Amino acid sequence: VTESVENLSMLIDGAMVSSDTFSDVINPATGEVVYRVPDCSREELDVAMNAAQRAYREWRVDDDRRREILRACAKALENSVDELARVQTLEQGMPLAASVQGIQGSAANFDRYADLEIPVVTVKDDDEALIQVVRRPLGVVAAIKPWNVPIGQAVGVIAPALRAGCTVVLKPSEYTPAATLVLGEILRDVIPTGVLNIVSGSGEVGSWMVEHPIPRGISFTGSVATGKKVNAMAAPDLKRVLLELGGNDAAIVLDDVDPDVLAERIFWTAFRNSGQICMATKRVYVPEALHDPIVASLARIASAVKVGDGMEESTELGPLCNSMQYERVKGLVADAIKDGATVAAGGNAIDSSGYFFEPTILANAHEGMRIVDEEQFGPALPILTYKTLDEVIDRANATNFGLGASVWSSDTGRAAEVAALLESGNAWVNTHSQQHPNAPFGGAKWSGVGSQNGLYSIFAYTDPQTTWTSRRALTAGA
Ligand code: NDP
């Protein structure tokens, strides 16, 4: 720990606010402290909530102004890509190029929500009445986000919630609060006082946010276990919830694929961001006859990947984001090996002061192994075999997760028939992990409640309001 570690501040009621106590932010590539961030107190959270509540009265009124301000946010973000990307990589570990690309995408996201047309549905328009359905903002939205893609997660709620007319109090993960606090400082110049507030702290602050009487909407992304707690805490106050939770996405490979082509296409859908993506491929089902060639091909790719500090240009995969996740992945891989999986590539932690783990392919995996039944959220992929399509569809669906699933085949029609039977919010053919800005992204079963992206996010941060104007004149004798 050096004296030069920077203390960051929270954005509360338009001011950059420090605190009495701080937490360290660790660089997962080195184990060193890179930033210190304030621990938000209950009193500071109250100030943030009240500021958001006050700002809401004016913010909800003028949609044209909101669109202008979102465009200004896009510009401010574009101008800060390099600075923000560096902070995000230092705290999260992802390769700098991926960090830059993600933040450019977030800037574009602000513009996209500024451009979005929010429809007003006319139900009746005649001599008797004008009846329309408009979207009414929920009010203050409390947003609680995870550590895998901090800026993407933050802008993914800020842009649509602000456009919808809500104001926001946001808490990033305690593992990766730095980039989001810097984002607050950047957006402070363009967003009116109180409209956006960013606080830092642990899960306790998250629970204060959910239980706080002011927010009317909760936007939560994180694990299933915490998502369930959040849902239960929000229920007594009937707060609206948007829950984007974990996944254990199956990829089903049909018998007509070329193993090398398949491996090339599927590999990065599982390993991008070191597997720390909710809708990554997390288990692969292959026909028995294709198991060995697919495993060999995936192992070749995995062994050639350059793992390293995300700040180095040649790095393709960074470390796991934090010691908790690093220990978890180590444990899942060790258990899989103990339970009979064959290591085709990787299998070990990399000896260093950071949280590095070799890209790992586990052959001959089966249900009952924790790495198959649970979400690994790391750079280790189990390969399982199947005999019949009915059987593999049942096995893919035999989980409480339901975020995504994919089917791979040279016959896309046949693959689509299988995909139609998968119990998941996203069903891909010959791809995985992809999202479209106008297509709903959400989970079935325990993977979430509600959807986001484009109008679906606007719907999540609004309720419908029916406006009814009678056309019978109020003048006497009419
Ligand atoms: P967690 O559920 O542990 O944490 C998510 C956020 O909730 C953090 O900000 C955390 O704070 C906060 N939190 C923790 N406890 C509480 C509580 N009791 N009340 C309110 N808030 C609380 O998830 P991770 O950060 O570990 O993220 C990984 C998980 O997120 C994976 O399961 C992954 O699949 C999922 N995810 C889902 C996505 C989706 O869109 N479906 C996208 C990305 C990730 P703190 O960190 O300070 O504890």
C-alpha cells in the first residue's frame, strides 16, 4: 500500500462527498490497493434518497430536456473513455481494450435512449373521449450492481431510468466501485443536482437502499441468492423490482457440426471476461461421437490464450475479479477433478500475486459435479455427452436457472426446433451471449424478474397510466 492511493468520493445531491471511513479497492492482477472509497453511512444514504426525491419533481416533467441531457452524458463519456477504461481495468481486471470498447458502447447507449421513441397508445379517440396509455415514471430508482462489468451495468440502468423520468441512487459492488464513482464525477457536470446519486459500500448499504421508504423501483443485478433477498425486502412496500440474476447456460451441440469450427465459435462465448458474464456458455452438451474432437479443439484454443494483467496490450484474459471468486473457481475445478472430470487444458491457478486461473476445459463432466450444477462464473468449461435429443433437452432444462441456452448445428431449422423447447429468457442458434439493444434481455425461472433493453427497460422503470379526457363539454346545457 502506497501513500499515493487515491481516495474517491460519492456523488450525493450534486456534491462529491467523502466519508469518515474508507474501504480498499484491490487490483486483481497484482493484489495491490489501487483506490480507497467511502463507506456510505445511513445518514449519507438518506441525503442521497431525499435529493433524488426532490430532483424527481422537476426531472419527470420535460422529456425533451431529458433527451438533451442524455446526449450530453454520451459526449461526456466519449471524452472520458481512456480515463474510465483504465480505472475499470485496474479494479476489475478485464483487458484494457475490452474496457475501452465497453465504455464506448455505454456512451452509445446514452444516445440510443435519447433517440428512443416511447409510444403513447391511443385506445379511443372520438366525440365521447380521448383515452390514451402513457408511461409514468416510478419515481426514485435504487440500483444495486455487480462487479463483472461495472460501467456497462451502471449505464444500463442510468440511461433508461433517467430517460423514463426517474431519478437514481446507484451502488456499485464493493469490489468494483471506483470506475462508477469516477463516472459520477464525470456526469455531475451534465446531470442536474440530485437526479443521479452514486454511493459506495457493502451489501449492507444495498439492503438499506431496498428497505428505504423513498425508492419506488429497485434495479438489481447480481446473484440469485441476493436477488431473492432483495425481492423479499422489496415486497412489503410493493416496490417494483427488476432482477437480472445468475445463469447456468447450456449449449447443445447437434451431431452435424465440424468440431474445429464449433470450437472456434463457442470458445469466447464461455471465456470472455474470464467467464464472468451472466449469459456466458457455462456447460456444453455434445454427442458422444463428437466429444473427443471437440474437447481437443477447445483445449488447443484454451492453451494458446494469453492470460495476464489487463493493462498489458497482449493480454486476452485477465484475472478473476476478486479473491472470493478466485477461491470459488479453484474449489469448483478441484471438486470436478475429484469427481472424475478429465483436465484437457488448464486446471490450475497461476502462481502470482494476482487472481489468475488457467483457461480450463473439463472433459467427461456430468451432472452432480458442482461445476455443472452451479454457476461457475469463471474460466472453466465442463463438456458433457448425451445420447438423444429428448434427453439432452431435459438435462439442459433441469435447473432453476433460466437465463440463456443455445443450440449449434449446420441445420439452423433443426436447431431452432430444439431451441424452442429450452426454458430460458434467451434461446440462441449458432451463437450465444448476444444481446440486441431493442430485444428484451431477462431470465426465466430463478434467473430474474422482468426484462431490460430499449423499450423493455423503459417499461421496467415506468407504470402504465391511462389518461382519459371526456369530450362532453362542461358548459351548462351541453
Ligand atoms: P451479489 O449478488 O453478491 O452482489 C450484487 C450486488 O448486491 C452488489 O452490489 C452487492 O454488494 C449487493 N448486495 C449484497 N448483499 C445485498 C443485500 N442483502 N441487499 C442488497 N444488496 C446486496 O452478486 P455479485 O456481485 O457476486 O455478481 C455476480 C452474480 O451476478 C452472478 O451470479 C452473475 O450471474 C450475476 N449477474 C447477472 C447478470 C444478469 O444480467 N442477469 C449480469 C451480471 C451478473 P457488495 O458487492 O458490496 O456485497
